[in-house]
Amino acid sequence: MEKTLKKYFLIFTLPTVIAFAFAFIIPFVQGVYLSFCKFTTVSNAKWVGFDNYKTAFSSGQGFTSALGFTVAFTVISVLTINLFAFAIALLLTRKIKGTNIFRTVFFMPNLIGGIVLGYTWQQMINAILYKYETTIVSSATYGFWGLVLLMNWQMIGYMMIIYIAGLQNVPGDLVEAAKIDGATPWQTLIKVKIPMVMSSITICMFLTLSNSFKLFDQNKALTNGAPMKKTQMLALNIYETFYGKTGYEGVGQAKAVIFFVIVALIALVQLSFTRSKEVEH
């Protein structure tokens, strides 16, 4: 069977490889090239070297401030989403009545589109803030915590399902052995359950980290960067640079390449760190 699979491996994978090359690899390579060019269309690209990258970090572009805001948002979101999701997963693996209903309810927000969520939460938050004669776009603080709240509401249920799957695969013999040895519930959680679900933690950390950094539609709908672009995240900054001004397409492309490198490096470091903590069952 293995010899047969190796023999016909390329035949079965070739259509997928071709599709992946046309949909991702070729556009990606072309995008890196265009980040060193000034262009309005692909056909009139003119090589300008590192000028686009220098412009991207200039004070008028707001790229560094968007990066700082995105990093702060990502740190808070990753911590809160994973803590709440894991806590809920622990509760819903204790044979509580109606567990399946609770799981469904918590997971449902993940099925709603980001634009819809953004406008919905904008209306709900503004309904509360109107009492104090202000809105979510009047303060960067309101916008920041509004985005964190929205991201938590959308992602917690999804991460919860992954954590539940991990917790259910923890061998019952280990938990029983810990109890016999006199371990408290807290010690069992720290010394037994968490090490055994590190694979789930790796997945959830990666998903929350990448999704938080790449957040666009929720940011666009909820605050659109207001006030004064203080709540503008990297993806929205790149979008507005690329489509906002004619002649700045190359700068927007340079920002996109920088964005890719930052997210890739952080994700690789996170994956390397959490995988080193995983325990084989």
C-alpha cells in the first residue's frame, strides 16, 4: 500500500499543488516584488527599491501606531479568550445538565460574520454610552475595549470546543491516580490536565493570535479607526493605504509584506514554545 501511495502521490496531489500555486504562491511572490515598485496597476510597475518601506514607517502613515494598537489588542485578546474558553470548557466537561445546549449557545457567535458583529456591537455599546452622552468612537479606550469584547464574544465558543475535545482525551486513570496520591483539584488541573491538553492550547493560541493580528472587518464596522485613527489596526491601515490614495499602492504592498513577516515570526515562536511543552499521551 505504501509503495502504491508513493507511486501515485504526485498524480493525486498535482491538482491541489497547481491550484495552491496559482491562488497563493504566484500572487505572494508577485506581491513581494510589487512592494519594491511604484505602481497603480501591475502592468506599469516601476522599481523604486526600499522607498516604499521607508515611506511605510514615516510619521504620516500611522503604521507604527496601528502596530502598537494591534499588539496591545492581540495580547489582551489572546489571554482573555483562552482563559475564558478553558474555564468554560472545564465547567462543561463536568457532566452538567444541558451541556450540549450550552456548547451550542457558546459556539453560535462564531458563525456570524464580522461586519454584522461589528455593526451590532456598535449599536449595543452606543446604546449604553448614550446615557453618558458619548459614543464608542469618541474615545480610543472605548474603541479598544469594544473590540476586545467583540473578539471575546465571537471566539470564546470556538476555542471552548477545542479545549473540550482536549479535556475529554485526558486519561481518566491519570486523574484518578492524582486523587489517590492526595492531589487537590487545583494541583490536578496544573500538573495533570493542562500538560495533557497542551496540543489544544497550541492550536487555540495559534488561532487566537493569528485572528487577532489579522482582524479587519470587525475593526472596520465597529470603529473604522475612529477617533483620529487611534483604533486603527494593521489590516485596516494597509487597506486604507492601498485604496485610499492613488500612487500609494506600493506603500500599501510594502506594509502588507511587513505585516506578513511580523505575524509569521510571532506565530512560529508561539508554535515552537507551546509545542515544546506538549506531553505525549
